[in-house]
Amino acid sequence: MTTTFLFACSKLESTAKEVQKSRRTKDYYEVVPIEEAVGRVSACDHFSPISTPEFDTSAMDGYAICSESTRLASAEHPTFFCVKGTIAAGDDSVTLPSRHTRDGPEPSFEIMTGGRFPQGELGEVFDACVKVEDTIRIAAKEPGLGTCIAISKPIPRYANRRFAGEDIQKGDLVMKKGVTIRTSHIMPLASVGIETTQSHIRDVNGVYLTAASKDAGADATFGGSIPDEVDALVQTIKDRLGSSAVDVMITSGGVSVGKFDHVRQALETLGATIVFHGVAVRPGHPVLFALLSSAWGEVAFFGLPGNPGAAAACFKFLTVPYISHLLGQEPEKPVLARLENLQLGSSSRKSIMDAPNRGLNCDRFRPGVLQMTGGEGLTVHEAAGVLGPSKMAPFVQANCWIHIKANEAIETGQMVYCYPMNDSLVS
């Protein structure tokens, strides 16, 4: 007797579930490193063991200050701060006695992207980060004060500050059982503790870029972390160039203007040709591309930003096309989808950073969710979560990148270009 297609599909599904129940789970899965898991099926639900960020951290390189002290700052009457030290990403918490107990310039700390905000003994003192380019370094007039900075405009409260737990919450479902693992899953998984570096900063980018490079058709190897020192970076690049034939070398971090951003200096020391450094894209504007000489020929060097979302965007839209050209492949063509929303994230701390048309002079890339909606064809909405180059929550559900071209304002309902993150168009 011939059965219907619908009945057969239903029977196959129910039979598969019964077979699944009858199996002992431990006999039918294996544990693999996440960079080797792309294309496999998750054997269980993965919940975040922590909230991210774990602490209040800086969103960029700058100086941790008390914003209230800059309330009356102007070009004619700047506010002065004494720099008490430097805080790098991964450093332990720094506590300074309350500013109200000290005379002279206000205290501040030079702070790197991802650095943990310092505390005052009487509560929160350092509530904002002022960008390096918004300060002027000056020599202190009084002996023993060291370096000082001048700020000539008011700095908003919580400026450039990432709040603890605003990205992924402890207990959030990061990846469901039965999901085919995509490269976009690697970043949120790594960010909640799959791998850690010696400095106790979770290495999100290393494992992601390794997996994504393999996904792009490259034979990729993760080279590990490098200390934030010029000499160490120069030596590591020389060792990699001399040990084997490589076509492309990728680093993440160290391409901006912070104290530990040494990539360009290291490349120039090695005689590299800097093709470009800085691109009008958001996220990822500090991205760098250079050419290095080796015994096997020229090697392309991509210096990607350190923020995971920015690194992912630059890799997708700059590094992958380069790899495709090397392989003789046609560039990926986008699909058109109707934009359903302009709600960038879901934070109680809304700011101009969330404005949908911010950065009109830049090409903008946003993680999105493509869906087939009835007779309307493909629609897309931005992935849920607080958007930002450091945020991982949107990548939990994202299955595409939305590309908004420079000088193009966007509105709900218009058609936008989308690039799927995996082989299928919809999740």
C-alpha cells in the first residue's frame, strides 16, 4: 500500500525520536575542540556558566575618569587628571582611595579596551572612559605627579563603558541540542569560557578565526596568543614566516591607537608594505592589511580588530574575499531581503550608539536573522541583544550579515543586502 509523503515524513520523525531515546547518549557523541566542531550536530544544550562581561569594562582605549569632574570642562578651562597607572585587559581589579580624600588633580587610569574599571574605596568613582583622542597629555607641574591629561569638554556618565552582564546572562541558552554548529556559534561559545588564555582573557577570536578560515576553504592553524610587546610580535611573525609556506597571516587586536597596539610598528620593523590601515566600516574601522616577504613569496597579513564582532565582520567582508580570489572562486553574492525592524538591541541604557543610521559615511554590518515569510519572500530582522563590536549575544541566533552601504539611510520595509553565515538561507 502506498503511503502519503506527509505520513512518511511523520513516521520518519517519530521513529528517529524513538531510536534516539533507546540509545545511550554517551555511546553516540564525542567531545571535540570547538574550532573543529563546525558542521557537527550539538549533542546537548549549552548554557552559559557566566554572565558577560563579568565585570564593568572599557569599550575602547582611553582613560578611566570621574565624569562629574568634567562637567564644566571647556577649551578655555580644561579639567586636569593625574594618571595613576595603566590597566590592560585581563588585569586584576584596581582600587584607589576616594578622590575626595586627595588634593591636586583628579586621579585617572590609562585603560585599554576590555580593561576592568577601577574602583574607589567609597564606591564608584571612575564611571566613564574618555577616548585617547579627546585628551591632551601634559607634564605635571608638581613633582611626583607623573603624567597628566587635560580634557576640554564634558564627558557623559558611563561613556564608553560596558556593563557587567549586559551581553549574555548566566544560564542563557547559547546553543540548543540538535543544532548544526556554524562558525557564528564559535564566538559566543568561546566568550563564556570554552577556552582561556594565560592572562585569563577568554580567547574568542583565535578559535573563531581558525574555524571560519577552514570554513572559507583554507588550511588554517591557530598560532596561539602573543604578548603585548613589539619585540615578541616581531619575533613571532618572523618565526611563522620562516617555518613554513603560508599565503595568509591573521592577527586580532593591536591595530588601534592604544598603548598595547603594536601591530603596525612590528610590521614596519619587518619591512612590510602597509596596503591600508583603517577602513570606513562599522564595526572594524582600525583593520589593517599589509604584505610581507618570505622565502616562499609574498604573504598577505590581515590585522583585524580585537573586538570579536568587529573581527568577525572584517574577516567576512575583507579576508574571505581575498581567500576566495586566491582559490579562484567567484565572490559571494548577497541576497535581498525586506528589513523588518530598526531596533538595534535591547538595553535600558540607550544611547546614540544605537541609532540605526549612525555612521552614514561608513559601510555598516549587522548580525541578522533571515526568514522565509509566507508570500513575502525573504525578510530579515536584526538579531536580538545589545549591539556593539564586543557583543556576542546577537550571534547566538544570527544566520546572516546585513550590509548597509555607505551614505545609505535605512527604513523599516526597505530591501537590504544580506550575506548568509552558513550554506542555508534561513535558520
